Amino acid sequence: MKKLLLVGVVGLSALLGGCANTSELETSVQNLSNKVDQLAQDVSAVRADQSKIAADVAEAKQEAMRANQRIDNMATSYKK
């Protein structure tokens, strides 16, 4: 969606500018497309990192719950 919007904005600005220099416009569009592609890759990397971190957090939470359960069991046995 953002890529389509970006291409639309570039196209509209080209129409308003009169398309005086087509090669510069093509270069500009190509540069912007490359930047959009790079940003998409960066977003994918961030999503992958976030997923890994979420899994690590869930695992740590489970470990903490097991540790707390063991502590509770130890405390219960001392109370008896």
C-alpha cells in the first residue's frame, strides 16, 4: 500500500512538473523504489527479531513460573 502511494506521489509530481527530464525522473523513481525495497527488508528483519524476542519472553515467563512453583512447594514442605 505504501509503495503504491509512493509511486503515485512520484507520478503525480512528475505530471505536475511537466516531465521535463524523463531520465532524471526514472532515476528518481528507481532510487525511491530501491529505498522502499530496503525499508521493506528492514521491516521484515524487525518483525523476525520481534517474534524471536516474544518467544524468548514466553520461555522466560514459563521458567519463572516453574521456579516459583518449586519455591512454593519448598515453602509448603517447611510449614508442615
